Amino acid sequence: MPDAMRQIFADWSLPLWLTTAIVVTAGVYLRGWLAVRRTRRLQFTGLRLGSFFAGLAVLWLAIGSPLDGFADVLLSAHMVEHLLLMSVVPPLLLLGLPVVPLLRGVPARAIRCIAPVLRSAALRRLGHWLVTPLVAWTIMNVCFLGWHVPAAYDFALEHERWHVVEHICFLGSSVLFWWVLIRPWPSGHRARTWGLLVYLVSADVVNTMLSALLAFCDRPVYGFYLQHPDPFGVSPLEDQVLGAVIMWVFGSLAFLLPAMVIAVRLTGTGGSDAAAGPGPQRAIRVRPSAAQWPDQQQPAEEASSRHRDGRWA
């Protein structure tokens, strides 16, 4: 093992707060998943559970493992970290349909405390607004481009707290972006149209433009890597080109593969997947769900079940 790599592993220590938060989140989700699975076994399969856990594992890998140490000295490793946070973690978490399991997994006393907030009409309106396609697309791409401006990028690397803020921006904005595509239950179903292709392809255009700028620039863009020599002996310009290629290829795949799947489905359903067979979102409309907001009327047996549990779904 090279000395530089050995030093990174030696400097790494287990991030207790992050690790604890991830483990607690996994436990809350598992508790809620088991509760919801009693009545929705076909919807909450082991794949949903595995997807959510995989998302948490990749999140820890990106910012809690020694990879974060490599990202501090290699731009290419930093781009891998960003890709994981923006293109891998959010879809995995959302495919786990996390909303209801996380609510059901929280202790009843805590749910009673936050119930007034969850009932807030203003909060609901804000949530619906944030996951409208134009807003989610704009937030994600503004965060993506903004943090890659040289001054902001270097500042984040030089100040650890702002580096954490950068990661939160990437993860949070990307959850909004992917929410529009996945719309995890109990979000209302919307038929997929050709507009989603524009949504994905235009995001890929932004990614391609930034990647091309970094790949074809004849000088290092980020001064941080000039001021902090690479212990692996890779020149800053070579590292920048490698990072740009990683972001260009794998970042584009993250947008274009879903676009291809949607295009294939749309060409087989006359331009909208509303004509397709009933999917999971339509199937759950057969009877009102126990995961609706507390102020909505529920069937008698579900209301009774919630009363016995002492909490809302």
C-alpha cells in the first residue's frame, strides 16, 4: 500500500455523530417498515427495505468512510463523492418509500409532539411546491453549479463546516430532484409524460457543460489543489481531467438511463404512462391508506387500529 494511502487510513476515524444518525435512522425505518408491512406486504417488500438500507450505506461510504479523506486530496475522488451523494443515495432512499415507515417508526409520544407541524397547510404547500419539476430542477442545478464555482469549491475544502453544508445542499437538492421522478408513496401519482425526458436531458446538459469545462480547460481550475500538493504524485491538471471524465460519464448515465426507460414506456403507451396497467401507485388507491395525514377521514378499521397503536401512520 502506498505511503500516502496508508496515511489517509491512519488519519481516518469513525465519525460518531454521522454513524449514530445513520444507525438510528435505519432502526426507525425498520420498525416502521415492519409495522406497515403487516397490512401492505406486497408493497413493502424486502427490496424496499434493502434499497433504503443500501442508500444509507452508500451515504456513509461517501462522507463517513476513508473516501472522504481521499476526496480532500484528489479532485477525482471528490467527484466520486459528489456523484454518490447526488445520483446514488437519493434514488435508493426514495425507492424504499421512506415517508410512512419513518413516521410509523418514530415513538408515539414524539409523533404527538410533531403532529401539529405535519398538519400545517403551509408546510404541505411548501412541500408540494418544492417537488414541482421546475423548482426541483432549478434548486438541484443551482446547488450543483454554485458549489463548483472555484471560490465556493475552495472555500468548502478549506472550512470543514462549510464542506458539511455543501454535502447537505447536494443531498437535499438531489432528493427533491429525484422525488419528481420516483414520487414515493404516499405521494400522489402523476402520469409520466415527455416532459420528464426534458427534465432529465436538460439536467444532463448542465452536467455535460461543467464536465467539458473542467476536462478541456488547459489549467487547474481549483486553487486548493495547487496549494495542497497531491501526495499520490498526480498533477492537478491530470486529476482535474480524470474527475471531469468521471462526472461526465457516470453523471450522464444517471440521467440518461432513466430517460431511456421512460422513453421506452412512453412509446408503448401513446405518450403517457397513464394508459399502462395499474402500477403500485394506482393499486394503493383501492382503499384509503393509513399513511394519510391525521386530519383526513379513514376507514373504521384503520382508525381503530391507529387508536390501539396510539399514533398516526
